[in-house]
Amino acid sequence: MPARSVQVPIGGAITTAATNTNSAQTATLAYAEWAAATPDAPVVVLLHGSPGDGSNFAQFAPLLVADGYRVIAPDLLGFGKSTLRVPDHSIHAQSRAVLSLLEQRGVERAHVVGWSNGGGAAMWLAADKPAVIQTLTLMGSIGEQRFEGSGSYYIEHAKYAVGFALIGGSPELVPHFGLLGTYATRTGWLHNFADSDQREISGLYVRLRENGVASRTLILHGAGDVLVRLTSARSAHAAMPASKLVVLDANHFLPFQQSTQSADTLNRFFRGELKQTATESPLARSRTGLLWLVDQFRNLVRATPWWLHVIAIAALAVRRPAWAVMLAGLAIASDFGPGMDIFVAFVGLLLGMALWTLKTILVSRRHHDIEPSRAMAGWNQRLERAPLMEGWNAGLLHSWRPQACAGLWSVAGPRARLSRTTYCVALVLWCVISLIAAIVAFIIIEHGFAEAVHGWSALIASLTMLLGFLKVGWSASRFASLLSPRGWRFAQIAVERLIYFEYWPTWFVYLPLLPGLLWLAAKYRRLLAFTATNPAIVNAGGFVGESKIEIIRDLGSSQRVARTALIPPAKDASERLTNAIDLMRGAGIAFPAILKPNEGQRGHAVKLAKSPLDIEAYIAANPHAFLIQAFANGPHECGVLWCRHAGGPDGFLFSITAKEFPIIEGDGVHTLEELIERHPRYRRQHRTFLTRFASEATRVLAKAERMSLGVAGNHCQGTKFLDGAHLITPELTQVIDAICQDYARDRFASNPLGGLDWVRFDIRYESDDLLRQGEGFTIVEMNGSSAESTNIYDPSRSLLWSYSVLWNQWKQLFALGHERMTTGVDALTARKLLALSSAHTNQRTGSSIAD
């Protein structure tokens, strides 16, 4: 449709646009007009939203023409082909320009339809010149200020100010050769918002009610309008009870997506055939399951003021940034309009991350474990190499490496200031990308399960959605890290941990084995038959929560067992420290010594004590009983898994796991953190290592300097497990078999099966040759029925081989447990096992990261 134009009066002087030349008191108002079949056809005036122009109705207007109407659709001032720069872009000023257009086109009365922001101009026109209004239609129209974004006039105008800087000003800083338009074309819609005052709309409702226009007003709205909430339309209808309210199964974009349905509704309204006072869309139905809870959460958020949203998001971000991202995204991503304004959420998230940075800096300075000069030296070297990249990485990866945030503020100088500036820019970008990623993720998840939640699969769908919801914050908060080279490295690490079997979580490892385990349970007629093994060890044969000191004592006073002392709980820490030193001396234990819980698991809270100060610190973190054990030099370590033969007390070595401790070598250039993240293996457990050596992370290791990254022989603590079948010999088997048959002999001497069935010894030994001969080793620990054949985590072995070993392990355990049950030993019930596991978990203290 060819554009036409008229000159309309405006208040004040105007600045001539690059493509427009006008007098000081007028501006060009372009418009499109669709003629009807008859010259006296009723006129429909379509006012577009912001941003937009009259061409938005190119699909919609012909439908009205087909119904016998003449249609006029102007480009409002500041939009399209109209004058772009005028002193007043407000909805009130737009209404005066539209009135001038109608007068010049000889239109005395018209059906005025205002879409989105155009609805505000339509209301001003109806309030100022009610005689011109044949009918008024507010289609997805803006409403009172309280329904706009945050609901605050000042917050909304702060958003517009930010928009002028980012959208209007920032493109001017780079050469774009006109591809990004002019300042005027980019900011016309922002001026439309900024110059308008929606606080006046409630007064317009009163005027429309008083001048009679309300009785010929249609409020047409989409139930899923995400830009102007349905509550705004309902409020308008409540303020003008004589109006008609129609709600469609639609979003905000009625002229595009529901053009036929909207045009039909308007035609019936214009002809007086729309009799209902208010009709609701089926989309507005109540939802069930998890979606109902989500709706209640969003309603609660909507009922609270914007400043409380900022405080809540900021407070949560200080403690849990990922949770703040998740809850903000969940509140915003609604089919029925956002429960929280996205700008308010961004401000809260940015404020929270600023406070998080401050907290991280203060905590780091208070608890620094090494000389500040060493930390500064490391960071000075890093910033000397790449100040921009260090700040960029720290800002985008703050949740992965909080020490980096503190490190940037530990040094001074121009490079440090440049790096800190880059950090702040990256942090702002992280907030934006994380928030958008969370919103998109919630929209996808919610739409994917929306129908299922209303059917028979409501429970399954709700549980699946809940799992997805809980992961959104974590995933979205790390999505921005992909803008960083280091972030891509972390993504590669995550993929590697998925590929390599040895890093899979325990539940995932056992998932393919579950049918086989259920078959074994059915075969032996007891779900937990394996818990009847090892009657000489309490708690289901040492499955969980067994006392390690009792096991050590039952092993006897053999020189093959590491000297160990139990440190009981005590109210007074100094008294407990004195007692610990005395017990060490009495047991003949010297420094260095190993400290570990009496009921430990997977290296939890295992520490190397080099002095009484280390014991004092351990006592402060561990109120429960713990062990002090002589440090066995080794220098090698392995896990020897013994299994009893059916029908007798003797057994065989099921497997041996050789252990390779992590050691890294410096190059005189890179920090410990960088060396670990570049190592082909250690990078997959970089969090464990860098948590263990947080105070050393920024230290540059000297060339050829070798540093041990761990002393605990556990895979989850960084040790590499290898299949040690080459260490199994008749001599070693005989020695281990004798130890097992002699275990708790005072209680099980008369038992033909002995007291043990399945145990694994953690052994420190001098050399492979001596171990094969059954000599030169020290037992530091013995594990019971929960002992796994850990050689399955050998990275050089195939997945099929690992599962074959694991399957044989459980066949042995079930068979041995069944044999014990025939002798009167009872297996645990699932309820009892859960109670033992819960009790053990609840009393765990100290760090899960061992030395």
C-alpha cells in the first residue's frame, strides 16, 4: 500500500531529521489507506504499537476492508516514514497528531483501534474528542502504570535511559556504515515510552466512563500476552464496566498471529453483534500438578513490589547465584505475563553478584593460607601475560573459580585495574546471558510438558519438569562461560567426564546393572541378601557406618597393621588435643600422621597432620570420634580384594587395584591452577585439586618442581586406579588368606566359615616384588561388604570388561550372603539399611576433600 502523508501541528520546535524537512510548527505524519468498495463506508483507524509502524497492519487491514470498511493506518510520530525527531513522542501527542490526520481526511467519526502502545493514544483521543469515536477498541493495549513491567514509573524510565545508552548511543561508538540505522530510527520507540506517563491512564478510564465512550469500548486481549498481562485488561474492564472484554487464545501479537479471529471479533463488535459483556479464553483455565505450583509462585511474585524482588534476588545471588538465576527465570517465563520484570531481575542479580564479589574478596583476605606476597607474585605474573583475558575469564567463570575474583583485587597497578574493569564488564554480560538462557529454558520445558501435566501422566511429567527446573539455574549460569576460552575448556572437561566411565556418578554406573541385581535378589529370595556377609563386622558386614577402630583391633597386633589410636569426643578442645598427643605417644605414632573419621568413606575428611596445630584444626572441624594413624611411607599403595570360597573359611584374591598418586611438575611459567587445567588427566578433577590447594592455586611452580596433589588413595580424591592383576601371586594370596581367617578368631574360631566373606584391604607397600612375595606391606584400612572391586576404574580397560568384573562381584556377594543366611545370619531390610545410611550421613563432619 503506497504511503501518503499530511502535515500535523506539534507543540514546540522540531529538529529536522536527515530525510525530513519541515516547518518549525509541523511534522510529517505518514499513513496508509485501504479504500472500501463504497465511498461512504465506515472508517477504521488502526494505531500501531511501539516499536512498529502502520505496515504492521498489512495483513490485518485487508480483512476489515473485505468486511466493508475503509481503513487508515498512520505511522505515528517517530516511526516509519513519519518525522522521526519531534519534541514530544508521548501517547497524548500521538493522539493529537491522529486527530489532525482525521480532520484533514474529512473523517468525522471512526472506529478507533489501538494496539499495544497505540491503545494509549486511542484512549487520549477518545477522552479529548469523544465525538470522533464511533467505537473504541483496546487490542492488547497498555494499561495502568502498575501493570507495566516493574509497576514503578521511575524504574521503567530508568530502563528507558539504559536503552538510550545501549541501543541509541553504543552503535555510534563503532563504524557501522548505516547498517544499524540512525540514532533517531533506533530510539523513536524508546522516546514513545519515555515521553508517556501511564500513571494518567487510570484517569482516562474515569473520563471515558463519564463521556460515554466506555459503553462503546471493546477490550480485546490475549490470554497468554507476555508484554501486557491479562490482569491489565481485566482491570480496565473493571474500571469501565460498560465495556466488553474478549480474551482470545493468543499472545500479544493479535494482528499477526490471530488476524482472522481478531478481525472477525472487531467486525461483530462494530456491527453491534457482540453481546457478551466478558468472555474468557479456555487458555485461562486453571492448571494442575507442578504447573499449578509454578502459577502460585508467579502470582505471589506479582503481588510483591519491585524493590522486594531486587532485594530477594540480590540476597539469593550472594549465597547461591545459580538459584537466583533459576528463580528469576521461573518468575519471568510465564505464558500469562511475567511475574517479575526482567530489568528488575537483572538489577537484583547484578547487585547480588557485586556483593558476592565483595564477600569473596573479604573472605579470601581473612582466610588466606599463604603469604600475601606469594599470592600477589602469582597474580602479577598472570596479569603481566594477559590482563584482559584474566578479567574476562574471572567474570564469566566466577562460580567455578571464586579465587580468581579475589585474586584480581590482591594486586595493584594499571594492568590490575584493566583486568578488574574487564571483570566488571564480563559480570554484567554474565547476568544478561544467564537470565535470558534461564527464561528460554523454562519456556521450552514448560511448553514441552504443558499438555502432559493435564493428563494421566501428571505425576511423571511433574517429576520430570521438577528435575529440569532444578537444573536450569546451574545450566544457565554456566552458559555464558562459553564466551570464554577457559569456559570452552571446562565444557570439554565436562564432556570428558561423561565419556570416561571412571568419572560417572555411582547411581549412573549401577543403572545398567539394576535388572541383574533384581534378578539376583529374586534368585536368592532376599533383596539385600549381600548384607548377611561378614558377620564379624557390624552394620551389615561393614556396608555402612562400621567402626574402623574395631576392625583394626580385630585384625590383631600384627606388624602388618598400621598403628592406630582412637580419639574420643570431648567438650573441651584443649583437653582433647592433649589426650590425642598422649594417645599418639602411647601407640608409638609420630608425625606426620593420618587423621580420619572412625566411620569414614571415600576419603572423606582424611588429613595429613604434620604438627599438633594440624590436630587442633582437625578437632575444631570434627566433634565426633576420629583416628590417628601412623603414616605408612609405602611409597606405593594398592587395594587388595579378598573373597571367601563357598563352603569353607579359605578364600582367594578377587582383584588388586594399583594406585597412582597425582604429581604435577612445574615449568616456571604457569601457575598451579593453569598446570592442572592443562593436564590431560588432572583437569577432569580440577575442582578437587584446586579446592585442596586453594591457597597455592596462583603460585607459579619452578621449572622441574614436582608437587604431590594428594595422599589419600581414593579415586574421587584424584588417585588413578589401575588393574593390578600382575601383583596376584600364590604367596600374597596365602598371606592375605591367613589374615582373613585369623580375623576376630576369639569370636569365630568355631564357625566353619570364619567371620569374613568379602573384604578389601588398603595396603601401603615398598615395592611390587616384595608385595608379590607377601612381604613389605602395611595394612592401613579394611573395608567390608560395601568394598568395590575398584580395578574397574582402570582407564585402559574397556567398559565391557569393567561391567563383567562388577557383575561377578555382585554374583559373589549375593551367593556368599545367601550361604550365610542358611547358617542363621539375617540380612538387613531396606528400611534398616536406609536408617543406617541416614545416621551415617547425618553425623559426617569435616571436608569431603582429603589431603
